[in-house]
Amino acid sequence: MENSTEVMSFVLAAYGNIGEVKYLYFSIMLLWYISICVANTILIVVIYMDGRLHEPMYILLCNLFVNEIGASTSMYPLLLSQMFSDTHEVTLPWCFLQMGYIYTSTSIEFCSLAAMAYDRYVSICYPLHYNVIMNTGRVGMIILLIWMYSFGNFIFSFSVVIRLTFCGNVIDKVFCDYHLIIKLACSVSILNNISDLLFAFVTIVIPFSLISVSYIKILTVCLNTSKENTQKAITTCTPQIVSVSNLFIGCMFHLVDSRLDVALVPDKVRIILSVYLLICQPMITPFMQFYLLKIRQSCKRFLFNRK
């Protein structure tokens, strides 16, 4: 056990020694990261360039795409650099920065999807009042509140961790994990132990509850309307429902891996499940939007027929 004053960096032990196959892994992960950035950036540019997409739903989508790029950037550059490291060490400031980036992005993701669920609820349940309730100014305020709420959530959790002294420095993951970092502290209070659960509650449970209520109300309206209107509602809501479901599953993988002993699960499978969210979600979000007719048409005009 190390003296707390000597812990200046953490070791990401999950990397291990992967030998020459690291070049293959590096190439795959680099290509995936570039693909994520390109896919999300293209949709941001398409929405910005096409005036027909300057609507609340697509503005909220742009916010989501920006966050996908940010969330990916919080992990992939460090992950790629660690593949060629012999020690797999990360300094405390960089570890805290990555942790803050990942957790804040997760909160922004859930809150953005909650805002989009509310937008669909207003559009489907109160179509005549939609333009009044969801005007551009209000959407801008919603996006600002999403970011402020998410930063506030993490600042509370970070204030708990920053004051800790550490008696160990080995993290059994490929990225800096909040709960595992707390477990390395020399002494842990009750607040330290439950701080990540509190963060999960305000980050996941509250937005997910709002999302669930919105879609339940949408479903109720759809059951009492025509098949044509129901089909339109399903078409516009499906990409968001898929994103929410995948996000929730990814968070459950992460929480289970961090808090429970999963010794029966092979190490490689456990590592993949722990980063599942940051591998799949940033790519699922943009590609699911091609389910929307307006997005498909705008992308075709932008990529193949600029006139």
C-alpha cells in the first residue's frame, strides 16, 4: 500500500500486455473514433445548412450530436495512447479530467433525450400550441439548462473526490472510473460511498422518469387517434426510443461492472461491456436519425445534389 502523498498517478490495469495485436486494436479504434466524429459532424452541418431543419427537434438533435463527439473525445484519445504505453499510467489531473468529461457527457445525453421526449410529447399531444410552447428561444434555454444541470451534477460529485487522499493507484478499467477511484481512498465517508449513487439518481433516474412519462402520454394519445397519425408518431419517436434504450443498457453495464464482483465474466468481455456505452452510443445516435425522412432527404441533397 502506497503512502497517500506519493500517489501522483493511477494505473489503468485492464489494458494488460496485449503484445503485437495492439497495432490491430489501435487501427480499429482509431477508425471507429474518426467514423464517429465524421458521422456526427456531417449531420450537424446538414442541419445547419438546411433551413427546413431549423426546427426544435433538429436543434436538440444538433446538441446531441455535439455531445456524442465530446463523449467520444473523452475516452478514445487516452485509450489510443495507452495502447502503446508500458506502464498505463495516467496523472491525477488527466484522470479527473477524463472522469469529469465522461460523466458530464452522460448527464447531457440523458437530459437531451428527455428534452427531445418532451418536444415529441408537445408536438403529438398539443400540435396546435407546439410553435408557441417550443419556440427557438425556449429551445435555446432548454439546451443551456441541460448543460448547466449536467455540469452542476458533476461539480457536486467532483467536490467529494478532489478532497480525498489515496493509498492505492490501480484501477481495473481502461478509463478512470468514479467508484473505483473512491475505493482507492485512504478513508471514505458515507457521503463518499453514496455520492456516485446520488450522481446516478440525478443523472439517470430523474431524466429517465421524465422520458418514460412523456412516451407513456404519447402512447395514450396514439391509442385514441388514427392509424396514420400513430404511424407518424412512431416514425418520429423511434430513433429517440432506441437511443434511450441503448443508453440505459450501457449505463447498467457500467454500474454493474463497477460495483459488483463479476469474476465469472471473462476479462475481455467485461472490458467491452464497461466501454459499450462509449463505443456504440455515439454511432447509434447519428445513424438512427436516417430513419427520419427529412434527415434522409437533406443528407441526399447535401451529399449528392448541392443544387
